[in-house]
Amino acid sequence: MSATESSSVGRRTFVLGAAAAAGSAALAGPLAPAASAAGFGWSDDGSDYVVDTGANLVFKVSKTNGDLTSLVYKGTEYQGYGGKNSHVESGLGTSTVTIGQSGSTILVSVAYGTLKHYYAARSGENNVYLWTNKADTSVSATRYIVRVKAGLFLNDEPDSYTYTTSTVEASDVFAKSDGQTRSKHYSKLRVIDYDYIGWTTGSVGLWIVRSNHEKASGGPFYRSLLRHQSADGGGLYEILYYGENQTEDQRFGLQGPYVIAFTDGGAPSSSLYHANLTTSWADSLGISGYVGASGRGRVAGVGISGRNTAYAYTVGLANSAAQYWGSARSSDGYFSLAGVLPGTYTLTVFKGELAVHTGSVTVSAGATTTLNTITIPSSNDPGNPTAIWRIGDWNGSPSGFKNADLMTYAHPSDVRAASWTGNVVIGSGSETSAFPCYLWKDVNSGLLVHFKLTAAQAAAAHTLRIGVTTAYANGRPQITVNDTWTSAIPSPPAQPSTRSLTVGSYRGNNHTFTYSVPASAWLTDTSQYNVLKIDVVSGSGTTGYLSAGTAIDAIDLLV
């Protein structure tokens, strides 16, 4: 859409007719349209419903299964690669598909068992609005994938998903001839990091604007499929439930709107973003599970004290039915979360990605719940205690560690990765950058940390802490000091059961292992280095990078 059209989306007020107010059943059939953009309307070509937005976009929806079978913008067909349509999952199969028009809106409704899916078009817009209501596990995961024909957008993403003949892992991680790895799993971004994803030629942009993910799972820092490009085309995803390295149970209910948006090459209008999208025109469409603005509430916090201002803070709400999040203002910690479904939620304050406070808040429809200043106890932030030495930051992520940035978009075997082995010397100035972000039982277990202690420090017992962000196959650290004292094998914390470290995600459940090291373990000669050995232990996992492993948040020895 043009800049003029983009701004008009944010200004319009939509009023639907009485037929729409009666529910989706009333929308079925050729209702007479109100005054609209030239060409706006729909037709039936026998196999598909054909929707003309009256702008530059015409799309088709299969009457058999609800697939998006055609997506024509300014006369060019964008839909389709490998002979596949765009659809929920890999296609729903035989479904009940109906269409109706009320004023400036056309709605296509798809029913497949207990799953309901919707496409909506607005007169004069180059957008397709989508909702998906998943009621149970009859559909295993939930995604919508827009399949785009090859050659329409330059494959210029440096780590685009590119099929090759060399498989590194399973059937979805590949290696190019130069040793770089590719996978559709490698998104680089957390959910909190993006409002839209897509491609542009400079004159045409094709995007998916994500929903607010209130019925998704995993929280603000979760990573999942976003897009891929390959020789036969590209895919844009809206992931509504992704089972890979999942930290939460699946939520059910209506998700959306998310938007397929065409532009004249620029980014989609900010009026479409999940936080700003005005859907009052959808209030009376009869979409299953839809809750309009009047049925939602807001949470506002006047501030957060006890913060470390060197870090960004995020406030999240979550219960079994919904999730929300937003940033706390850097100056005082003020936050506001709007559009929240009624209910009682766990409120979590995150320092970086590390939970440092939890509480409870109840939200009512049409009301604002105002919270007084939240105080984070000093003991809740593991970065506060004084340490003799510390590797990394207590921020809930392996940022700063060796290979940490690369691992969100590459396999550990990638040629660009620095060696996963190599020991660390405290006081070298490169402790964190030299320490690998991941440790595996079969790759770099037994890593050594060398450090000196003063006579007073060596005469006392100390607590050593290792923070992790996730683990694969119950991998957890066991420590040995100076080959004379070895800790017990700690119990494994609850972590996702699927792959994580090899599919671009360190995001599991943050956990801190603590070890009480007796004074007798330290060297009394202060000129000598003490040696800490960190082994990964587990009875699970296989070999190599699929052996038991864990991702590191921080390691320190407390005073």
C-alpha cells in the first residue's frame, strides 16, 4: 500500500452492517456491498473464492480446503513454490469454506474439525488479515506459511535457508560447500524483536505482520521459524505454536489478526503492528473466539525499583490461557500492557531475559489495574553479590560468550564458529569471549578455568555458581577443583525435551547450579593457579553436538 493508503488505515472508523452483527452465518452468501473502492468484491470461479480488494491485490481461497491458492499484486502472481499453496500447517484437508461481505469487509471462513481459520479483506487495502482459532491438539502445531514463487525477491539474506545435498543434522539442517550451515530454524530474532518479516525489491514489499501472540507459547524471548528462501521459492511464517525447544504448554484459542501485507517497497504501515492494529471493524464479524477492545483490560505499573540500569527490563504476563509483555521505561521502570484478556496472571519482571521478580495481577474487562512501584529484592538478582571473579553477565542469555551470536543462526559445526575447546584464565581480560557459550558431553566437556586466590580467600569456603539458560538431554555441569574435590552430580532442572542448541535457540528455563566448595579444595600457594574443571554429565543424548549439553548464562565464585 502507498504511504497515503497506509495512513488511512489508522484513521478510518469502520461500522459493519446488521448482517455482520448476526454472526458468521449471516455473512455467507452474496451480500450487497456498500460504496467501496472500484473493483472491490468477490466472485466464485468454481474451485476458489476470488477476492478483489479494490486496490492492487486479488487473492483466491480454495473452496475445498481453505488454502490460499493465488496472491496477485499489481498483476504479478506471488503465491506458490514447489506446487504448494499457502495454508495453515501443510494444508488442512477437506474443510467447510464460506464467504460473505458486509460493507467494506469480505470474510472467508474455513472450518476444519475444531479448527477455525479466517481471511479478511478491506476495501482499498493491499492486505489480507488472518485469524486462526485452534481449540485442541487435533492439529499438532500451528503455523501459517505464505509460499512465495522463486525469483521474485533476491535471496540476499546472508543466512537464508538454502537447500543443499549435504545434511548436517536430521533432515532440516544443511551445510553448503563452503562449510556454512543453513536451516529454516535459524531465525536470529526473538518474538519481542520484530513486528513483521518479509522481503522487498525496493519497489514491491511482501510481509507478514505478526499478531500479538497472546495465545502462542514461549514468552517474549522465544525463537521460532520466521522465513526461508531456497532454489524453488520462499516461505514467510506466522508461528502460532512451535514445538521445538518449547518452554510452555500449548495455549488454545483465537490468534490474530496477523497480516499478509504488500507495499510499494517500504515497510508495512505501523498501524498494522500487533500493538497498534485497530480491529474495531472486525468486532461484529462473528469470528470464533474473538474478543474486542471493550472485553479487554490494561495493566499499568508506576515504576520498578531495584533495577540495574545497565540492562533493559521487560514485564510479562502469563497464565494458561494467554501471554503478554512490554518494555519497562528505562528512566523509572514504568510499564503499560493493554489489550489483555480478563483473568489472573503471573507478572514477571525480566532483567534482560532473566526473571528477577514475580507477582500476581488480576485484569478485568474495560478497566485498568494500576500497580504501585514494584521493588526487586537485591537477593533476586544473582548479579548483585560480590564475586572474586565472574565470567559473563547474569542476564539470562549467553550473550558475550564465544560463538553466542552465531548460534542463533548457525549450527555449532559451522565453519564460522571458533573452536569449542580451549581453556580460560581469569585476569586475562578475555574470560567471557574465550568461554564457549555451549558445553557438550561429547564435544568440550572438561573445560578448565584457571584462577588465583589470595591467602585469605584460599583459607575460606566459597560458593561457585553456574547459570544456564537451557539444556539438551539433561546435560548439567559437575565441577572438580584442583583434581582433589569433586561435586555431587546435580539433579537436572526442567528443560525442553527437543533439540535446542543445534536449532538456533538457547532459550529454555534459566537455572542456577550452586556448589559449596570447601576451603580444603583450594591451593594455599597464592602464586599458583587453582584449576576448575567443568564436565557435562548425563545419561542421555547421543554423540557430537547431539550429546547432552547446556547453554551458559554466567559463572562466578562468590566472596
